[in-house]
Amino acid sequence: MQIETSIPLLENILEPWKPIIGSQYQPYKNHVYRVVNFCFLLHQSTPDDREKFIIAGCFHDKRR
């Protein structure tokens, strides 16, 4: 398995949240990368599946 360390869609989704997340932005982004990479590892996915994993990963831990 190749670990994805740069996923443009993930970066584009999370970037606008950087000012809101503040000092926890980098740790949260790292966490999302781990979640997404585990999904890629555990599921043989199509490009559409991968996009869905990335989007879900970005918002999976969103709290109000």
C-alpha cells in the first residue's frame, strides 16, 4: 500500500477551516490523512469511492 501524503481535494476542503480550527488544524489534518489512508487500505476503491472517503474524512469529526 502506498500512503497518500498529499491529497489535493482533502487540502482544498480543510484549508478554509484553518482559521476556525486554529492551533489544532495540523493535528486534525494529520488525523484525517490517517483515517482516509486506512479507508484506502481496507477497501478496494474506485476513484469515486476515494473521493467519498476523502470528503467523509474531512467532516467525520465535525462538532458544533
